[in-house]
Amino acid sequence: MGQHENGRTRTLVGTRRATAAAALSVGAVLAGCTSSGVGQAGATQNPVVPVKEGGSLVIGAEQEPDCADWISVCSGSIWGDYLMRTTTIPKVFDTRRSGDAWVPVASPLMADEPTTTTSGPQRITYRISPDAVWSDGEPITSADLKYTALQIRDGKDVLDKTGYDKISKIETPDAKTAVVTLRETYGGWRTLFSSIYGVLPEHLLKGKNRNAIMKDGYSFSGGPWKIQSWKKGTSVTLIPNARYWGPKPKLDKVTFQFTTDTAAAFQAFKSGQLDALFPTPQLDVVEQLNQTAGGTRRQIDAETGNLEAIWMNNEKFPFDSVDVRRAVAYAIDRTAIVKKLYGSLGVGKPAQSFLTPVLSSYAGTDFSHYTRDLKAVDKAMRGDGWAKGSDGIWAKGGRRAEFTIVSLAGNKRRELTEQILQTQLEQAGFRMTIKNTTPANLFGKQAPAGTFQMGLWTLIDTFPDPTQSNSFSSTSIPTEANGRSGLNFVRARIDGLDPLLATVDRETDPRKRVKASRQADKIIADQVPAIPISTVPNILLWNDRVGGPLSNNPSEGPWWNLAKWGVAK
């Protein structure tokens, strides 16, 4: 399951789903780089530093989420997951490393591994740990699973209903057992009550305005941490959940300080104002890293669940033509862009699929034939009835090949990418205007409503599952009728694709899922609803005050095990 960086979609913000049988080739994902320099995946991993009991840390956060109602469309930010949801909301499956793979494993919420039957209607049985309680002392029960599922399945303001829309009924034979029956077999069933949602407390929310209670932060918790405060524009502060039934946090408090400017964040880190940082890779990141103090530790992962891509609205001129979309793909030199942006961090080749490295066993390489080729651009455009005007810009029926690209304002890496694209596309006969905006506007309004032509943002896999249906299935197009639920922001409607994507979602045999997934990849590359650019490396930095087993989880983010962090002894 995935999401956009500021869209929890797989936060496109799209979501991806997984099965425990999935074989994921990500052996280098936990490789660390020492403070001596910027290395590539496979370098020496940092040692675990013993920690004290108590103390506090201040961590830099580059983005502030729009809201904390995880079911609502407003929760599109992956940073909301990183800062608050992962640390406070219980879920059925965690993503954990197993050998060279990241796979789903039953979380501490479960008494044992959930089971499923596929003879007849698929039935999934969940047995909740007898020790699991909310922060107010009330047990976590089967009623909580039922409440959460129905809020998602039947609600109107829902980020993504994938999987939950297959639920026909939920039975609660006792307080600690829930049985979910699906209308059809669903290979991605492990994403239910996991990934971008988790489980919410029925006794606190049923019959009330969930969004009003949760959107600005909430007082309850079923995880190791509680939200003490969310000071809008400034910080989020977490404190331990005294009633958590698992291992308690080592720290007394963690404050996430919003530092949206990367250069300012590095300065705050160097001066000791911030103890840790998860910076977005920027143009000067290597220089900044090498200027950090000698006590700095770091982990740089080139093989991640992050995918930067160009998203074209298939319902908006001129991208309502597949020939134009193909021409744009041939007009771009993706290799040059990738080397410019990420070459120093170990990424030198463009992505050839919308499945990220954590799902590489399901992916094809079908975008590889889209290299910069101006003759191919001319052939595609002329074949679609376009002709170049005296200014070199394509025109057809009195309309020119002009469009606007939108991304996140103030991000220098994105701005450079747009400038490179602007030059390359101009040379190929396209006129592109740049008009960036805020994360809240882009992922909360423009993308769901389809009021954009071209976008530039990152897709993040938040669960190790190969589904692409929520990004490209026609059933996932947000509309007024479905309450803007769904993550197919590009409005793709591609003949023959929906059945293959449905097979990937439905199939429980890994070999059949791989086959259907690669067939879907071929169709996606042929129809070019969007263009993958590159894997985006993860960078985690911390100073010598910080101890514990620090590492980045490609699905759950850098603070997935924050309860084990502490002040170094």
C-alpha cells in the first residue's frame, strides 16, 4: 500500500497492498552510511547505541500534515503517518524486515496471526490480544475493527476504500474476535486495518463527528505514544502512553519541530537545535551532509518505497490524447534528470515502472524504451494531427500544446526538475508553465478534484503489496458521486487494464500476481497515464545525543521504532 509524500497514497498519495508470501528484493534497504561520507547502499550499518531512561529529543519535520483524521481525504500527507499515526494508532500488521525482504507480520495488537479462508466467500478471522487497551484503559475490541471498517466502507469523506469496498459483513462473536467476510477473494487482505488506517476506538467515536474529534490531533492512543500537543505551524509533541501493553518508550517526550526549509533544517541540526533529521534530498544535500559535525550518524538508502513521477491528467487537454502523452515521454531525458538530482546519492538510472524497489519482483521494465527522441516526438504528434507553428510550438484545431505543471512550492529540487523539464519540452515543441502550491491545496483539493494538467510529486509505498489499482484503475477516480474517494488522480481509463489490476488485488497465488502485475505494467507503459522518473533516496541523520536501534523502515518511515530511541548513555 502506498501514498504520496503529501498524499498518503501509495502518500500517489496512492496505496499499495501486500501478502506475507511476497518475495521483496530489497536487501540493501537498511544499509547505512557512516559519518565519514556519503556512500551507497551496502555500506556499514551504524551500531546500536545504549540509551538512558527518560530525557527528550527534538526532531526536524519538513512538512506539517493538514489533518489527523486518518480516514478523511484531508489526511493525504505521509508526514502525518510518520509523526502521529504510526506512533499512536494500533494496526493488525506491521511491516518488518525478514532477511532481504520487508514483509507484513502480525502486530502486538493481535493475539496471533490473522487467518483467512478462500473456499466459498473469503473470511478473515482476527483475534485481538487480551492485553490490548486504549490509553483510557478501555479494551481494544472487535467492535473497534467493525467501527473502523464501516466508517471507511460506508463513509463519504474517505481517502481510499480499496479492500474495504469488498466487505460484505463483519461479525463480532466476542469482544476479542472479529470475522470479516468479503464479497470476492482479495489477495491484499493484509492491508485491512493496517497500512494507511489502522484501528480506531468505537467507544470514543461512534455516533460522533469523527473528523471534528481527530483532525487537529486527538487525545486517545493505542500505540506506545500519545499526542500531547499539536501547535499548528510549529510542532507536534508526543509523550508515552502509560497504558500501552507492549514495551514502553525510553524517552519522556519527543517534539517534532516543523522546519520546512531544508537549508534551515540543516543549520538547526548542525547547531544542535535538532537532534535528528529526515531531509528531503535536495541539490546541495551531499555538501550539507559532509559539513555536518563529526559526531553525526547517518543512513542513506537508495532502494526505497519512494517514486518521483510526472502525473498527467488524462481528462485534461492536451493529455486526453495518448499520442501527446507518448510524445511527452519521448521528449524528456529522464536519465539526465536523475543523475543531476540523485547521482551523488547512489541513484543514476530512471525508474521503469510505478512499482518501487520494495516491490521490484512484481515490476516490469516497460518504460525503458522512453528515452529522449525528438523524431519519435514528431511522429507521435503529427500522427495525432498536430503541426508546429512559427514559434515551434505544436498546435491542433486552433489550440496549442500548452499546459501548467504543479508541485510543492519552495522545494528547490522540484523547482530544478521543473526548469529542466521546461527546457526539454520547449525544445520538443511544448510550452510548460510552472505554478506550484501548498501540500494542502495540491493533495487536499487540486489532485482529488482533477483541477490540474500536469503534476510532479512522489508516490510512497506504505505497505509491501503490488497493487496499482488505486493509482490507475478507473474505479479509483475521485468523483462527486464517490465523495472524492480514490487515488487515481490522473483519471486514467485504460482498456484492458482494470481486469489485470483486479487480478493483482484478488489473486492469492504469488506467481499469478507477478504475471498479472507485469502484464499491467506493459499496458501502463503503452498508454502512459503518467511517467516514472526515479526512486527517491531516504536520508536519516542524528547526532551523538541520540541512541537506540535507529533505521528507516521503507514502508513505515524513520520513526517506526521511536519507542526504542533514547538519549545516549
